[in-house]
Amino acid sequence: MNPNLLLLALCQGLFLSNNVTFIAINGLVGLSLAPQAWMATLPVAGYVAGGALAAPLVARHQRRWGRRRTFQLGLLVAMLASGLCAWAAMTRNFALLNAATLLAGYYNANASLYRFAATELVEPGMKEKAISWVLAGGIMGALVGPNLAVAARDSLSQPFAGAYLALVGIALLALLLMARIDFPSIVSSDPTAPQGRPLREIVRQPVFIVAVMGCALGYGVMNLLMAATPIAMDQCSLPFSSAALVLEWHVVGMYLPSFFTGNLIKRVGALPVMAAGLALNVVCVLIALSGVDLMHFMAALVTLGVGWNFLFIGGTTLATQAYRPEERTTAQAAVDFCVYTTMTFTALGSGALVTTGGWNAMNLGSLAPLCLLGAGLIWLALHQRASMRTQRLGIGTGLE
């Protein structure tokens, strides 16, 4: 841990405060404004769809302006988008709410790169721990986000408008912290510098494919269940304060393991940790199917959070093995584009499933992507074993 990494972890915590608040209230505000109930999670989907659309743009901006200036631009966009969300809530304008959350996706795509930027602030042998420590800053989001949503729910005449305004202040604080972080330059003015491989060559690597599967499907299943939780709990006549408590502990489950996940990956490797994350996701579904009282929601969402942590940090670590330094912005944008695209579909699907099929149907549906991820992990493990056998025989070069 160094001052730059500590400040970046704080920025990650403020980013997650924004995210958790959005998750906690966007579906409920959407439900109150949407013309049809199945459209309730459109504001959640808009946020992640905006991230998918902005990911290639953010990559270009980082290559042109560097990490810090692009991250600062993202925070300015966050302030503008949060202000527009507050105005949409006050005027009960569903279309404006969706447009504002779509705009906020630029900030989402920016801040999702904090975990990759962390690896540039430490020695190469410490990258697993750097990713973990920065993501551990998300514990702040667990504490601030749900409590902010509860405290500011009725501060203005329209529910949750005050919470959106509070996010403007959170983004401003992150902007001040970001100004003090010194990132190594990633902008090259040397025309003879290596340009890297084409993206199509990078994405064909087995290690890259499975890294993307771990990040995207792990995040997608988590988003599917988390986005629908406030609505499902409302359908079960549980108060919003209970939903906020469940989300708070869910986010603690997402980020508290980050204090040791990096060490665990360094000790046993990324694939076993990702396999453990997959198993925890299945356990989450089984708990969710067993009942719908507060403790069932709590246990399921905490287990889901820990499973996501193992999959996301493991997948991110695996992704860093698939690209060269000069390819990082392109490869990282490709990873996050896949993550946000998957999250867009799951956010849309969660609203439709939970309002039409119910909580149990949505949990059963989440087993399909989990099975696909399990197949991917087995495929890569067998591929790596075959490559190691080839290396020992001296007739190959191993996994790229």
C-alpha cells in the first residue's frame, strides 16, 4: 500500500457509494415512474448500457489524455448525471431518468478501470494484491450507499431526489482526491513505439476468453439478482430499510474478501479461486429458493457477494496475463465492454423476470450462465494442463 494506491482505493469507495445508491433506488424510482411494471429496471439497465457504450470511448480518451485526466472527466460527468437524475425524480420524468443514467455510464466505464490502473502503481509482482486492495475500497460503498439512500429518501418532496443530489457531493469529493494521484504515463508520443497486436488476436486467447467469462458472467448473475432484490423484497411486503440492510451486507460480502483474495490467488492461482466463486453463486441460488424472509435474502445476497469477489478479482487477474503493456487500454476496454453488455441484458431481464415470473424463476434462470462459466473454467484448466505437458516435452511454447 502506498499513498497513490490508498487514494485510488478511496476513489473506488466513493464510486461504489454511487453504484450502490443507484442500485438501491433506481429500480424503485423506475417502478414509481414507469408506464409498465416490467420497465422498472430500465434506469439500472441504462447505467450499465451507458458503460458498455462508453468503454471504447474511455479507452481512446485514456490513450490520448492519460489516466488521471480521463478519470477526472468521468467524475465531472457523474456530477452532471446525478443532478439530472434528481431533476428527473422531482419532475417525475421517466425518460429523463433513463437518459441521465445512460450518461452516467461514462463515469461507470471510467471508474471500472481503477482496478487496472492499480496494477500500474505497484511492482509487477504485487498486481494481485493491488487489484484486491483497490476493490476493498468498495467497503465504503457498502456503508455509505444504502444508508445514504435511507437517510435522503424523504429529504425532498419526491422520494429519493435528495439521494441523487447527495451523489453530486460524493463525485466532487472523489474529484478532489483524484487530483492528488500520480499515475505513470500511458501516453506515448514515440511513433516507433510498439503498437501491440490487433484486438481480434488478443481476444482469441483461451486465457482472455475465460477471464472475460469470469468477469462478465460473474457480474451479470450478481447484477441480475441484486438489481431485483429491492423490488422482490417490496413484493414480499418487507420495508425499504430491510432492503437497504440486505444491500449493505451484500456489498460488504462483495468487497470485504478483497483483503485476502489477492493473497489467495497468489498462493493457489486464479482458476481455483474462480471455481470457488462459481460454487458460492450456486449456493446463493439454493438459499434464495429456500425462502423469502429477511434472513433468506440476507444470506443469499452475502453469499452472492463473496462469490462475485472471487470471480471478478480472479477474472481481472487472469486478464492481465493476456495483453502486453502497449495493448492494455484496448484489452481492458474489451473486457469491460463485455462486462457492461452482459450487465445490460441482466438488468433488463431482472425487471421482467421478477415482476412477471417472480423471485424463484429469476434464480432458476441464473443457473444457465453459471453452467456456461463452469464449462469455461474446465476448458481453460485442461488447455493449461495440455500446454504444460507440451512444454515439458519441449515441442511447444505454452499458453499465450
